[in-house]
Amino acid sequence: MLIQPRPVDSTTSAHERVYRALRTQIMHGELAPGAALTLRGIGKSYGVSMTPAREAVRRLVAEGALFLSSSGRVSTPALTNERIEELATLRAMLEPELASRALPRAHFALIDRLEAINQGVSQMVARQDATGYIRMNLEFHRMLYLRAQAPAMLAMTETVWLQLGPTMRALYGRLNRKEPPYHHKLILSALKAGDEPGLRLAIRTDVTQGLRMLKG
């Protein structure tokens, strides 16, 4: 699997730079489920030696973003139905709680920003840009959840997103989406109304409905 070269911040260590760049690619669905990677290929793409490439892969394997077989083959996760269900359940537990905690601090400026991001989501749908859609969709959610002031819970949520990145790309292709996410409108309406039960329901449905369509 060819990894597209990415600019990296020269102020950080080589393995940290590779880790961050590759992590972003995986989270945004730029690599397909089951895509094989090599340390040599990673090193070449990011202009580093084998050692920082190996360290970056080690960290991503620990996070569940990459899979290391007993033979040493490295690949992106190809999730089973059971694993998809487990990760969907985690999203349904974590993200409504984050949204609920964010609600008291969801001021008009935040809602305006979320509406602007959602317009970006719509643009990515119109362009049929799968990775752009995933990136903007996650930005929509992350922008809201940052207001929860629950960093440990947000870190857990981002780890789930990371494991789901390649699968989200596959889901986008399955859905052949032509309209922006309907539940984003419900999320925004609930935020404007201060409706916590409605917000929880909209978030829960938004983050699980599509994933469960992949099963079968």
C-alpha cells in the first residue's frame, strides 16, 4: 500500500513526526481496511530511517490503529462484525456523555462554528471526497467535545475513531452518501434549545447508525 508523503514538523523527533502523520492518515480513512504497510515504505514516504518508522508503528499497534501479525506483517485493521459492534457501543457510551458535559458551555460562538464545519461536511459530500468527509465529520464532533473539559474521555474517544478510520472509509463507499448527515441538524437544534435528552439521542444515533449498516 503506497502511503502519500506528508509534511511533518521538524521541531519534533523523527518517530513522533511519523507517528502523528500516519495516525492522521489512518484516522481520516486514507488507508483502506487490511492495507499492508512496510517499515521500508513508511521510512521512504516520510524521509526517515527504519528505527523511527518502527517506533511509530509500535505505538500505533498499541493503540489498535495497526495490526501486527505473528509473521510480522503490519496492516490496517480489517474489523469483524463483532469488533464493529463493540466500537459502535463504545461510541454510543462515550460521545453522548461528552456532548452532555459540553452543553452548558455550548455558547452561540461554538454553535456558529459547528454550523460552519457542517457546511464543510456538506461540501465534501457534494465532491464525493470520502477522506475529506471523514476529516470534517470528526472535526464537527471534536469541536463540540472539547467543551466537555473531559480530556481522558476525549482521548478514549479518539482512540476509537483511530481504530475505525479505515472502516469509516469502507462505510462511506457502502452508503454512497449524497446528503450531509441528517443527525447533525438535530445535534445543532438540540444545542440551540439546551435540550440534553435530545442532544444525547441525536449524538448516539449519528455515531452508531452508519457503523451498524456495515454488519452482515
